[in-house]
Amino acid sequence: MSEAPKILIVAQNASSVFGGEAFLPLKYFQLMRQRGLPVKLIAHSRNRANLTETLAPWLEDIYFIEDSRWHRFAWNLGKMLPGRISSAFSGALLNFINERFQKRLVRSLIRAGDVDIIHQPIPVSPLTPSSLYGLGVPVVIGPMNGGMTYPEGYEYLQGRSTRRFIRLARGMARALNNLIPGKRKATTLLVANKRTRDALEFLNHPNVIDLVENGVDFSIWHGAEPVDQKPRTQPFRLVFLGRLVDWKAVDVTLEAIKISRSHGTSVTLDIIGDGDEREALERLAQAQDLTDAVRFYGFLPQSTCAERLKACDALILNSVYECGGAVVLEAMSLGLPVIASNWGGPADYLDSECGILVEPVPKKGFSDRLATAITQLADNPELRQRMGAAGSRKVREQFDWERKVDRILDIYADAIARHPTRQHTPDHTDGPERE
């Protein structure tokens, strides 16, 4: 096409405060608008306050799906189910309902000539069906990131009923993606890694492209490569940044801090984030006599997080179920070495040049292995500086959000070239009526 295509980003959530995958559609929209590209965004009304503040210059191109009785029904139904089953079930059902309302708005924008291509970046789960098909324009879905399992010995974090539910849900994926064939009919599917590509093999899709899920916005996560001049009398300062949920294994992190200190290593831990596990972790820190070494800061805005990380010596993320791990890249961009589990997303980002990957298996001894890594960095400022500089270079070369947008624009152009001449395909199977 001789001029920039008109892009529509469709997402259930787009937010700088929800964290996780909700940040992805926001960044695509924001960076493309900063380049002057014609891009619009559809999200749920729960995102309105944050997007009104974050994307204030472009509100005329942001559309919100309001809550309906169907949304409330799905939410209330999910609350009756236990733990993660509730989250997974209600999330999938809410996404399906939301897409039905989104699809009507999408059609009206297409009829008005405002859309040449649709991008659905979330949900990142490869098995979640998509209802965005039959619209007469190319659809790009992803990057998806999933296919995760727990390391051996940590399955208990899911619980027996949750494990059964997940096996059932994965077994139903083929049928659901046949019944709701948005991914089968999409012009292009994007995957973050081989693990996710393998999870999508059953689709037998002809155009699956690798594109890393996460990136780094250097307008926020920036800073000169640090020169470690800290007096040896000061403690080694670790930081954790993320949701406080059980699979992040922050309890193991605390145990590793306790072991390191018992061996004479002067180390502290800043915990930035909030979640269901916070109260239990605060009690655990107190029980382990770590109240003088561990500080809980709760949720902080991204810009404040960046400043906090700059004051620290290394990031620790020994999660055992991390598909992505954007915080690893963000810490690397600031010149911090990283200690992480050799499992999932962090293992895709880190190498021995810029951090220490610690085996989570066997479970027994995991905290001891983490403590060894902590001591190794604490005792060797030259190693910290070398790893920090290597990580900073790697992120700038491979994970810059601006480069990621360059790549996605090439993918859009390819998808438009692949797609037949646009023609509206009537489809009256949109489901529940808006209240």
C-alpha cells in the first residue's frame, strides 16, 4: 500500500496498571500514535480511567466496551468456582463475551473505511479461541506465549482440581478452536517461542511467525551502565518486582535471603508489587527475622519502579511459572544483573553473560542454590558490573520496543499483501444483545 494502513488494535484490557499482558496493546497503540500512524484501540471500560490519563492526546481513537448483564453473569459465575479455576474460566468466558460486543464495533469501523488490518495482541494464551473472523480484513493474532507447565515437584501449586481443569481445557482446545475458528482463519499468528509454536501445532496454520512477546520502552527504563562504586560496608541490595502470587515463589526467595545472611552475606531485598500472597509473605519475613532486611513497597508506577531498580544491585525472579518475565528485560536495560529460575520466559532472555540461571529442580535445595548465586554476586562487584553491561547491550540489540514496532509494521504489510481484496462478509452470529 502506498500509504500507512489503518490499524485497529482489539484487546479486552489495555492498561499500565493491570500489569502483565494488558500492557502490550497499550504500548502498540501508544508507540504507533507517537509515530503519527492511523491506529485505533478497543478495550473494556474498566480501562477507561487509566487510558484517559495515559493516552490523553489520542482519546478520540479509543473505544470502550461497556459492561453488560452478560459480563456481570460471567464474573459472578467465576466467583463461585475455586481459585485459579475461577480465574481461567471467568477470564475465558469474559473474553468470549467481550469479543462479541467488540465485533459489532469492529464492523462499524470497517464499514466506515477506518480499518485495513486488525491486531489482537491478547490474550497471550495460545489455546484461547478468537471470535475475530469473517470481517473481510486481515487479522494478526499475538505474539502468543504459553504452553507452560510447572517444574517437577511444584505441581502442588496448582492443586489437584486445577490440574484436572487445565488438562480438560487443553483437551477441549481443538474443539473450541474449530467451533470458534478465529485463529485458524487469521492471516498471521505470532508466537513468542518454540514452546508456544508447539502448543499451536494442532491448528496447522500456514503463516506462524516468531516475535518476542515483551519489549523495553527506553523512555522509561533508561540509565547509564552503572559503575559499581558502592562501599563494601553497604549491603548487597536485591529487588523483586511483580505480582505477589504463589508461583512467583517469593517464599523461596526469602528463604534464600535468610540462608545467605546466615553465611555472612550482607544482603537486603526490596519487594515491589502486590497480590494475594503479600500478607503471608510479610508474616514469613517476620517469622524468619528478616524484617530489617526485607521491605515491602506495594504497587508503584512504572517510572517509580525504574528509579527504585536503579538504586539496587541485582534483580531476583525465581518464579516457577513465568511465561514471559518483562521485568527481567527491564532490569537488564538498567544495567542490573539478574538471578532467575532456569524455567520459562527468563530462560529465554538470560544467558551466563548477563545473569545467573538457577535450576528449580530438584525442589529440595532450590533456596540453597539461590543463596549461592546471591553470594556470588554480592562478593564480586566486578562480575555484577560486567553482567550488567552485557545485559544492557543485549536488551538494546534485541528487545527495544521501537524495533518491535518496526517488525510488527512489516508483519502488517505482509498480512495485507496475503489477504484477498477486502469485502464485507455479513455475519449475524454475534450472540447476546447489548443492554
